[in-house]
Amino acid sequence: MELLRSGYGASVVGRRAQLVAVLAEPEDLSAARLRGLAGVADALEVRADLVGDPDPHRLRRYFGGPLTYSLRSRRHGGRSALGPVERRTRLLRAAEQYDLVDLEAMDDLVPELLAGIPSRQRRVSWQQPEATRPENRADRWFGAGMREASEALRHRFAAMRSVPAAAYLLVPQPGTQYGSASPLLLTGLGRTDVTAFASGPAGTWTRVLAPWLGAPVVFGRAGAPGADGMPSVAQLRTDYGLPALPPLDALFGITGQATGRSLAPRLHNAALRHLGLPALYLPFPVDVFSRFWRWACGFGALARLPLRGLTVTAPHKRSAVEVADIADPHALRCGAANVLWLDAGRWRAATTDTVAALRTLARAGVDPGGRTAAVIGCGGAGQAVALALDQAGARVTLVNRGDVRGRDASSRLGLPYVPLSRFSPAGHTVLVHATPVVERPPFPITAADRDAVVLELVYRDPPTALMSATRARGLLGIDGWDVLFVEVSEQFRLLTGRPLPAALPLRPLCFDSAEPAEVHDLTEPAGRAPTRSPLRPASREAT
């Protein structure tokens, strides 16, 4: 295991990006929201295509920083459908009252606007239109293809900078050569007026990383995170420590299909900052793991920010075993791993679900040895927990709704299997819930023995239907939050070679936001929790 060493020092104290809060919803214009941004954000950007033209004098009454005006056209992914005459009239009027006015490179760089808006007030932007995406060929995402795409972006910027401006912004579409190479544009550019990142949820990580590569600003929604992949101001601060820019030598991350709602970046980055380690943990939405794996290794080399480890979520756990040089016995037996890390030049794969389940039970005073146990759910996590219980001396039965997966897990692990439709919890003193069901108990808890213990892998606030029913019956219920914290601790140790700081307040960190939580299971979203809940995500598998 390679020990990640501290890289913080006095020479970097004070280095930071400019945090721009984007007003994109009508409620963002409220006095309360604007007051809340004062002292938090450095500047405001008004998306006039979304909220109209608010009174700038009113904005300045509550917020003393610079104001940017953006009237994003449909061609550039916005909602404005104004004709050229009305559009130019609004941009020129904005120049009389705003510090910066966004000019779209393909349409707004005309003599009338350039004469009326001095260079000190211009931000020249290019948002790659959806209709002009380059061909999405996977082989061009790597090596020479990525370098070519980065060079193409440089040529585009060279054309943009022919128009003097205070700032430049390039936002390609994700899933294209431009999108995958957008952070590389900043590497070695040597300018302090250029920001580049990919749009959409798949580009969120590029938004977060861009300031470390040289972008002067980072944009965050004034309210909740947006469908365009823009994090909220609160998320940028809490999950990633922005706008502070401590040293950065390596990358970690989480891969899966719903990584934008994971708690993992918040918890891992808090630990990295606490220890002063020069690394950043990012969310990587991934459809095809093998393609991502090739890209990530290539990007790390080109950006000089090597990927050092990954948390892997469904449906990529089997792929994690396949790409590893060395996989631990439990991961090989289950055919699934949820963590990959670099160790002396070789990639190792492991599953931390086994440790998490046994350690959580032990903390609750439960010894599975000699007990009868049922594991409901035969995905990667369920199989890992079943294997751990079996090796701890429990008599384990596998339960699954889908017969094919249940029988496959039974054959792989050598454990008996019962279809969920025929399962009764009676006679089992350890019941492990490893399915995505949160709104109703996946089995009748009223039939459980009075000494049964229920361990649940999914987590949310308020508690799931199963956990509520378990506790209402007076049974011992161990919810997914307890499993989550053990899981994060073990994964952090493997990824960094350091123990998770004991002083790190994990539970308060999880509940340190006013944003609503979304419940999601082992693979995909499963609903939304009430707005009193703490954060976006709520599934242990998201770690």
C-alpha cells in the first residue's frame, strides 16, 4: 500500500478560486437567499434567460460583490429565444448596470455589441451546441485522441481571444472528445482569465477540478444543484472545500451511475483536508467501465494528476475485479469489488462490504457465529455480506426476487437459496436487507422471531419502512448509516494508506446541508426523501 503524504505548507496559504453563485431560479432572487450569499460567494451571475432581468440596484442592496449578466440562448443550451435586435438591446442595457456581460462567441461578437461593451466588461463564452457534437468514438477519448481534442480546444480559444475580454469561458458537451479533454485545455495554458469544463452531470467533476488546473472561477448554483451538472454553492464548499485550493498531486473518485448524489466526496474530501493530504475525491458517472478505465489512466498522465484509487458502485463491481492486477479472495469469490487502489504500481481490488457488515454487527454486540441468517438481495454487496456471515460461522440462506441472480449467487458461494416470493423471516435470527426497496418492507417483519436482528445496507433520513417497522416491533435494527461509516473508514484506509481521522464528525457531516436528500439504492434512484432531510443521497452502496 502506498502512503499518501501530506503536501500542505505555508507557501500555499490563501490560494483560492473566485466562487460565483449563479441565480437560476426565481427563489434565488429573494432577499433571504441574497443575504445568505453575502460573505460566502465572491460574485453573482444572473441567468437572465431563466430568471428574467432583476433590478441590479436591488441585488447590490443585499450583495456587495461583482455582478455578471448572462442571457443564454437556446443554441448555447439556454432558454432565450430572442431575436438578434431584442437580444442586443438587452445586452447593451445590461452593460450599463453589470460588471460583466456574457457574449456568446458564435453570435454576439458583432460591431454593435463590441462598441457598446468595453473589453473590461466582456466575458466571451462558447457553449458547444448539442447539434454539433463531434462523433462519439471511444477510441478517440484516449492517448493521441485526447491530445488532439485538447489542441482543438486551444485553437478555438485562440479564435476567441482575438476579441479582447476580461474573461473567457469554454463549455463543451460531455461524452465528446472536447468534453473529456476540457480540463487539459487549462493545463499549461498559463492564463488567469480562462475557465473550461464539460457541461451536464457527466461533467460535474470537470467543474470541480478546473480551478486546480488554472481556472480563475468556479460556478455554483445559489440554490440546489442543477440538472446541468452545476453543483450548489453549499456543495462546492462542503463536499470539495472550495474555493480554497490546497496542493493537489493525485485524484481519487467514485464510479457508478448516480455518483452526483453520493456522500462519498463529502466524507473522503473532509478526511483528506483534515490530514492535509494533496488529493481530491471526485464523482465520475460511468456507463462503460472499461472505457472509463482507459480514459482515466490516460487523463491522469496528461494532466499530471495520477488516479490513485476508486470507490466502485453497481453495476461496475464485476468490472473492477476484471481490471485489477490483484484481487483479494473475497472479491474473487463474489466476483465483485467496491474499491480499487494503486499499490506499488499494481492495481488491487477488494470488497469492503464483508468488513463493514461484521464490524457493524460486532459494535451492536451481535456475534453471527452459530446463528441462522438470511441475506435478502444477491447483488455484489449482498453476496459479500453472505460470504462474511458464512465464514463467521452463521448458517446463511440467500434470498432474491430474481431467480436467475439468486441461483447464480447460490452456485458461486455454495449457499442455499430461496426465492423472495417463498421467503419467511421466521427461524432466522440475523436478517440482512441488501435490496433497493425503501418505501415498504421487502419481507413481513411481523413474522420475524422476537430475538431477530435486522441489518440494513440502504440508508436514508427518515428511516426506511423496514427499519421503522423493525424498531416498532422492539427488535434490534441496525440501519445503513452505521454500515456507511464503517465502509468509508475502511475504504479511506485502503485508498490512502492512512486511517480515517477519529476526530472527523462523520454523522454531522452527512447532515450538514439544507438540501433535500434523494434515496437511491444499489443501482439507481428510488425516490426522494422529505425536504427536511440532510443531503442528496441516501444509499450505502453509493459509497
